Amino acid sequence: MPGPIPGIHHVTAIGSDPRRNLEFYADVLGLRLVKRSVNQDDVSVYHLFYGDRGGSPGTSMTFFPYPGARAGRVGTGQVSTTQFLVPAGSTDYWADRLAEAGVDVGDPRDGFGDEVLPFEDPDGLPLELVARADAPDGDPPDGPVPADRAIRGFFGVTLSLTSAGATAELLEEMGYRETGAEHGRRRYEAGGDLGYVVDVLEDPQAPRGLPGAGTVHHVAFQVTEDEQSAWRDVLLDHGLRPTEIIDRKWFRSVYARTAGGVLFEFATKGPGYTVDEDLDELGERLVLPEWLEGRRGEIEAGLPDLS
């Protein structure tokens, strides 16, 4: 049996306008564009990776921004909310910053004893900032947001499910432990300091989610390279149909759609985003894995300008 998973590796969502996506996540949220690449399964579309200064696991929010993509519908079978961790006392700063950027910000609320600020990205993707005194110092990028207010990485995600039983069992085998319940939401926590929370919201009457702009494509969890194959066996034992191990250049991945419909990925920590770029130059140019490098001219010609 492999060891417990510490938390989320990355979250990947679908967007529409890639330039608007970059402006929001880099200029408004203050995350760093740490990798500018393409969807390896559809090279006509960017794959944009944001995170802390080096794109550490637990900080990396990534996007497939399809120009002109129609809006999806957030619902069951999806990650319905993605939460970022910020230092305690920073929600007023963020409420003002988001409002000044024209973002429709909800009222702060209490969630399991924490102050939570809800808002949406330009495509309607539901996001929340969770303020906690134990937020790690992390490695915030130099950018428009002061370091003492900057996003540290993920706090967690909410899974919306019509039936939670099988997914909850898998989470528990992954090392998540149920720590509380509130307003029909059950909280599971892992042992890491970033992305360690998964909330499960069960509602048999809720509408099914539809993929499209403003929805999460998948959530990835951190595993070691030594244990990745064992995690694939765990997925098989749960009656799921995992992929083989896939080399994504910056990490290796196994994917499986859970019984609740959410696509899980089990991604290795390394080799990381600096395997093919210097730390100080991350995100400045289009980077392709070597098996796509021979198609660079064709690929670049099909992508919109992101300058």
C-alpha cells in the first residue's frame, strides 16, 4: 500500500480568451506564468501554468484556454470550487483589489471557522480565497501583489457529487481523513500544508455539470515517482479504469475518472518546470516537449498572440 498523499499537485480548468486568462491570473491574482506550452492532446490550444515563483506542486493552477469556447455549467461530477490560501487579515485587501479590477466579489463568509472570500474568474470559474493564520510563507513571485498578501497556493477543492460514497472511500485510501461537516458539506484533510483540503458536497438533485469555459477539467494529487504505479493499482482495485503512466515532461501522470464523475490525476512532484527553462526565465516563451519540437512552426502558427 503506497503512503498517504500530502495534497493537491495542480488543478486544470478550461478557459476561453487566453490573453484575458493571462491578465487575470498574473496581473490581478499575482500568480506567475511559469510555463507557456500547449495541450499535448490538442496542440492547437495553449496550456498555461500559473503558480508561485517556481510553480511548486500545490501552487499550480493551469488552463486550456480555447478561444471562443462556450460556457460550461458547474454541477455534479466536477470540481465545483477551487480555493486558494492567503494569509490571515488579507481579505479586505483582496476584496478591494478584485473590485477595482471589475471582479464581482461575494461577501466574506465563515467556512469551517475560516474567513472565505468568494469570486469568479472572467469565464465564471468559481474561486475562493481562504484566509488562515497558518498559511505558509511559501515562495510568492515578484509581482503586483505584496508578499504579505500574496496567494500561497491551494487550500483545497470542492467535489460536487450526486452520490459521494465511492469517492469518499477513495479519498480515505489516499490518506484524507474526514474532519467535519457543515451545510451538507463533508471536509476531508490530508497531511500537507498546501492543497490539503477536499470538501465533498453531495446533492442527488443537483444538475449535472457540463464541460466548457469556466469549469474544472481535472484535479491532480501529488504522488512520488516510486509509488505512482502502486497508486494505479489502487485505482484498479476500486474498479476504475486508469490510464497508463503518461510522460508530461514536467511530471508523470495517471488519470482516472472516479465513480462520482470527477477526473482525478496522480502526478509526480518532479522533474518540475525548471527541467527545460531557467527559474528566472519561466513562462517567457513557448516551451514544447521534445516529441513536439519538430512541429514547432506548425504549432506556433496555429496559436493566438499572447504578448
